[in-house]
Amino acid sequence: MNDRYDAGYGGDQYELVGYDEYGQPVYRQVPPQQAPQQPYPQQAPQQPYDTYDPYAQAQPQAPQQGYGYDPYATGGRQPAPAYDPYGTAQQPPTPSYDPYGTGASQSGGYDPYGQAQAQAQGAATGRQPRVAEQTAHIPQQPGPADAEQSPASAPPERDYRTEQFAFVEDPDGDAEDVIDWLNFTENRTERREEAKRRARSRLIALVVVLALVAVGGVGYLWAAGKLPGLSDQDTKTGGTTAAGAQNRDVIVVHLHNTKKGGTSTALLVDNTTTKQGTTVLLPNSLAVTDDDGTTTTLAKSVADDGSSGTRDALDTVLGTEIQGTWRLDTPYLQNLVDLVGNIEVDTDTDVPDPGAGKKGASPLVHRGENQTLSGKTAVAYATYRAAGETQNAQLQRFGQVMQGVLRKLSSDPTAATTTVQTLAQILDPSLTDNDLGTFLAKLADLAKGGDYKTTLLPVQADGTLSAQTGAGVVRDVLGGTAKSPSKDAAVRVSVQNASGVKDNAQKARVVLLNGGFTFLDGGTASAAAASEVVYTDPADKENATEVAKTLGLSTGSVTKGKVTSSADVLVVLGQDYRPSSSR
């Protein structure tokens, strides 16, 4: 392998002589070779070589003598005159280029490292001298940075020896301890960071849970109308907290039994806030107040005052706002059930067929669950009241029929309006066909989705509403405030005319109102010869005596007996009653 390298600088060549202990190549200069003419007959013995020093630079060679070339000659032989084709041997030596200014080179060749002088000294002593280490020119590497400076002014190079770096290879006995300590420190730091992350995650989870609880609580209070600042406080006498945050649409429906007489009343409520529909059944014994301040029953108000007067009376008692009145006679109820395609009701009793000519005939409506009712059977069931039953039982059946109709009615406002128009009813001016159809369609949608219920308004024996009733149905369902006529305001007197003279009841009404009593129309009774003033509660005996005196009746007519639930005192005007004797 050719390890020579031509640097191209002054024609010098270098050859690889080995590698140092760091793996770096070591070069030496190869002097130019001349073609040999004749070998010398004798050759001086060579001086022994010095031990090879891998760190030493290649030693310069003495000028060649003769035609032979001995790269290892040390100057011990006599050189033969070299061939001089140009006759320059007699000329004085030309000073050569000395970049470091040492003056050691006297030959005409370029000797940048002073090798000629060092070789001359070696010839005189018989030994090849050690040359100070020089930075050899390594191919493809820049020369020394201080090449243009004088060697005397160049800073001395530090002499690094191998033993100075021995600690790198020495085993350290404490290495495992250091590694263990570093692992311990790293693990402890990681545990601290992990603990911080867990604490941060728990804190975030706690904040989220508290926020959800707060939002849920506020939503519940808002839906219940108990959120401070959003609930309306009624400052009137006897007022309670109203659920003002909820919006409701309310209409009243009166079912008129055209065959047997009598009415049944219910409120249809659409709570647009809670998306809940309700039918509130109103007993006929509910005490209401007429426009003139007279206390009467709901049934009497429907018969005498009509739809407008009854609606205003209910608004006063229940503290609500009714948007319209729907009068539903039994023939129209039958047609309505037939239009929606029959209904399914869980009946609670057998309803006999009124057209059956003999006893023991099959009932018109059978008791049981999911009984299919047509228009005729639905009317019979809604108006049926067995012997000994209260009016509330019949009212419950009417509520079942109404909810069954809503479940079968279309939820589309247009279709529901068409159904209402098909009935061909003459509606109250407060409610048009379109308004009623749209309202019923909303309730039908709630009934089909299971968000509809039927409830009975509890009424006390005297027709008034208790505080519990006001806090329950009236406030929660209707969003109003119960304001029944006060018992302490005036003594309620129910008057039945048994005198046979129609005007006597009206004349007694005027006398009682002027005397500070509340008049209740008890209707007409069978003829009676003597007048009676009846009380039930012993505490009302004094009031009964005062009523007798006011009407001009003797105190002997006062007696204890049964009085209607809505009145404190019952007066039966007999044939002995003389309006002129009234004071």
C-alpha cells in the first residue's frame, strides 16, 4: 500500500511511519530521490539507530553524496561529488529561505525545520540527535496558527502525559452509592410531583361537584318558585307565597247534564314552565262570592251568574287568572268522544243502563281496567252518581273521561281545532275555536307523554279552603292564593222559600243584607206552614236568634238541626212569613 502523500507544497513528500497512542497518523518527510549513477565502492558504517520514538518527528537527512541514496545514513561515510550538469558546484551556497529566522540552513534547498543543522550535529557526535517535537504538516489540515511567528515568541506547548489521565480508567468504589443517591433523589421528586398532581385533580373534581350541586339546587328552587328575588310576595291580607316564576294557561270547563240537571266544573291547567298538565276538579260546594258580595256556592253561581260571573268568582277565591270558559253540554261530550275514536278508562263502578226496562239487566258500563267507552257510555259514566255517594265521586269520573279524551285527541293544533269546529258549539266569547283547539292540543301532548294528572280540590264542610289546601293545590298547581270568604266577616244565612210566594226570598235577601248578614240562596223547598231558623253549631245559636229578629220571626222558631255546609244558619220561610213585619 502506498502511504506516501504529496502535499503539493514545494515538491515535498511525506510518508506514514506509524500511529501514536491516540490513533493519530505520524508522517515524515521523504527527501527527493535522484537517479543513481554508480554505487559507491565503499560505504561508511552507519551509526546505530536510536530507539524509535513515536512522538518524534521524522529526522531530516544530510545532503546526499554521490549517486547512491541511503535514507538511514548518519553522515559517517564520505559522500561522492554529485552530478552537476549546470556547473554550479563551485558557486557559493545561496542562502535558503528560513521562515523562523534560525539561520541553520545553509544549503540552497528549503529547510523550514532546520533539519540540516541537526543532521550536521549528529554527524559530529556519531549519534543521531533527538529533534524537538515539531508540528508536522498533516495533509488537508491547516498549518500551525503561529506559523508566521518566531519560535522564540510562540507560547510553550503543554506536555500532556498518559499518567495524567489515569483517573479516567480507575474504578470508582463510590459509583454505586452515587447512583443509588441519585435514584433516591429522583424518586422522591417524582413522588412529590405525583402527589401534587393528585391533589390538583381532587381539587378540580371537588370544585366541579360543588358547582353541579349549586346549579341543581338553584334550578330546583327556581322551578319550585322558592328562589329569593324571583318569587312574588303577595302583600294582601291572607296572602301566601305565589309561584310567580311559573307560567300557566287555565280555562274552566262546565259540564251541563241536560237530562238530569246539575253541573260539574273543572279547571284545565297547562304549566308551560314545568311542562305539566293538570285537571283540577272543583266541588259544587265550594264557597264563592258574587259581584254584590253575597257568598254562594259554585253550583249556584254557575246556574245563576253564568260563565262570566263564575269565572270572576273563581279568580277571587283561587287567586288565579282564568283565560276562558268552555261550556260542555252532555250531547257535545258524547260527540267529542265519538270524534276522537272512543276512549279507554279504568272504571270504578258498574253503570246501569237507564234505557233498560227491567231490573237485573246488563250494565251499560262495566267496572274494570282499560274499559273502552263510546260517546254514550262515556257520558253515562261521567255523570253517574250512585245512591249515597257524594258529589266528589261523580266529579272524579268526569275527570277520568276528560283525561281519556285528551289522550286520544290530536296533538296537532290544526287537527285539534278542526275537531272543536266539528262539534259546532256556540262557545263563550272569551274563548274562540282556534284558542280552544290550540290549548287542547298542548294538553293532549302532555297527556300522551305521561305528564298529565287529575286532582281534586279539597273543600271543607263549610265550602272554604283550608291552609293546607292553599299550600297544596292552589299554590303549587294553580299558582294562586286561596282567599275563601272569611267566617268572621259576616254570618252566612241560607234562605229556602217554602211560603209559596216567589218574591219572599228576594225580600228576605234585602233585609238580611241590610242587617249585615251574608245571604245564600237555598232555592225553593216544599210548602211549610211555619217558618224555621236552624243552626248546627251551638256557637251559632246567638246568631240564629239575631237572624230571626231581623226577619220579624219569633225567637221560638229558632231550633237546632242540620244546616248546609256552606251556611252558618238556615232559614225556611213558611207561609206565616210577612215581609212587612221585617224591621
